[in-house]
Amino acid sequence: MLSAGIVGLPNVGKSTLFNALVANAQAQAANFPFCTIEPNTGVVAVPDERLEPLAGLSQSREIIPTRMEFVDIAGLVKGASQGEGLGNQFLANIRQVDAIVHVVRCFEDDDVIHVSGSVDPLRDVEVIHLELALADLAQVERRRERLRKQLRTSAAARQEDEALARVQEALTRGDGARTVTLADEEAEMLRPLGLLTAKPIIYAANVSETDLAEGNALVAALAVQAAADGAEVVRVSAQVEAELVDLGEDERSAYLEDLGVSEGGLRTLIRASYRLLGLRTYFTTGEKETRAWTFHAGMTAPQAAGVIHTDFERGFIRAQTIAWDRLLEAGSLAEARQRGWLRSEGKEYEVMEGDVMEFLFNV
């Protein structure tokens, strides 16, 4: 299961968002820095409106959505790369996640202390970007020093060192490791370093409920920065999400409608995180269950089958497949087969987003 780390300065709403993501989470949301000491981990369902109609068609007894892991990590402060605050612990935790959700405060509230004394999302983004880059720079320098003795005798060491030199140059000029183009082999060599600035990022602009629908000037400024980083901005309101947790579906819909939005920001954030990691969904459906399965874009049918069980990939023969909306249009698998819409695909087939799959394999 892939994971995203929720990060940001202290008191920007990270733990409140995390609590809303996993309603039964025990992350403490208090108005003082470092209230999150240990990273809190929660597994959340990825919202998918296609599951219920597919389950209805198959009269499934159970619906199983695909899932993602979110990790709430202690707040970062200036100097973290040198161990300030909970810096070293924070950086160790964040190296373990696949992507970063950077929560940025985009609301004014005199009752909620800002660690820097004022609300400035661009300054806050720069603080964290700089600390991550400095930590990566130290990591790269240490690795190059260890490689030094091998450069004369090892072609692999020279190749890794050349890739590290390009990353070091980017970090020195203030760019992230993600801006450096690496060959697949080079990227694999650098993967064990867990470079923080190589991880894909989403900015979660934490706004007041009145700004959830349209945003504000602070969000607009953050969006300009995000565009320069090749990142996405999602508007969320930690306070709204905390209130939605205790509401029934009808009350939730009415509340969101009053705010001028069709869904809560966290649902948008979960889907955006899913896309950020290059993930896609295919479905299996039958009387027992309708289930969403996560796969990486570009996977072939045998590889996608392996997501269910490695035996499916090893013994793959072929896959019966149809697009989910096409299946709903047909009304049943039998009718889809009768119309010639159900396709038989082999080992070279690249699975598409929303495919409904049935795998045939040898045990």
C-alpha cells in the first residue's frame, strides 16, 4: 500500500485534517507546536462513485474500495535539517512515504498561533522547501564521499556519482531533486537515499469555511508557487472536515451545499494524492463482492492480475475485460458478451482506468 505524508509547519491544521481523514484516528489536535510527537498512520478508502452501480448490477454482497495510507508527521520548523525542533525525527519519518501532502495555512485567525507570528503561505512553503533541500544536500554529499574510493574501479559507482553530482547542483541552486532528469537505472541507484525533494507533492491550502468554494488571495499566491513547482493545490478546510465527520449523509450534503461545494476538500485531496502517485483503478465484480484494485499506469494484464495474487500473474492465460460504463450500459456481463462488448485480452494488453477484469490463469 502506498502512502502520503501530511507535513507542514506547526499549527497549520495537519492533525485536524488527519483526524478527519481517518475519523477514528487518535492524533492530538492542540493549539501548540509539536503536539504530534509520533507519526500517526491511518488507512483511508479512496472515494469512487463507480463501485455502487457496479455492485448493484452484480447484486454484490460486499463493496471493497481501494485504499491509501496517510501519515501525520510532526511539524517542521526552520533549522530542522540541523536538528531544530523535532527535525531529525521528522525527516526520518518523511523519507518513508511515497508522496508529500504539504498543508499550508491560508486563513487568518488571531486565536490560532502561527509559529512565525504571521500568516504568509509563500514564506511557510519556502521554510519547508529549504529544510528538505538542505537535508537532501547533506545526504547527497555523504553518499558521494562514500563513493569516492570506488570511482577508479567501479563503473557503477561512477554512474551513480555523476547522477548525484547533477542532483547536488540542482539542490545547491535551490531546486528540488525532482527537477533533475534521471535515467531509470540512475533513479534506481538513488532510490535508497529516499531524497525528500524527489517525492511528488500536493499543496493542501487550509482555508476558513467561507473561502472553501472560491479560495482567497493567500490561496491564489500559493497556486502561483505550486505551478512553478509542477504541483497541484487542493483547497480544504480542516474545521469543516472535522465537523463533517459527525454528520449523516443528508446533513453532510446540505452543509456542503450551503458552503457552495459539491464535496468536502478531503475527498478531493484523497483522489489528487492517488493521481499524484500515478495510480489507476480496475474492478472485479460478482455476487460475492465488487472490488476496486490499485495498479500503476502502464501495467499489462498479467501485472495487474498480480496485484490480486502473484499466482495470477505467473499462471496468466488471458483476461476478459470491459470498460465499467460499457458494462453498466449493457446491464449484465451476459448481455455485454452477447453484444460483443466483452473483450478477450492477452499478455500484452495494457490495463486501462476503469476496466472491469476477469482473469483466467493456470494454478
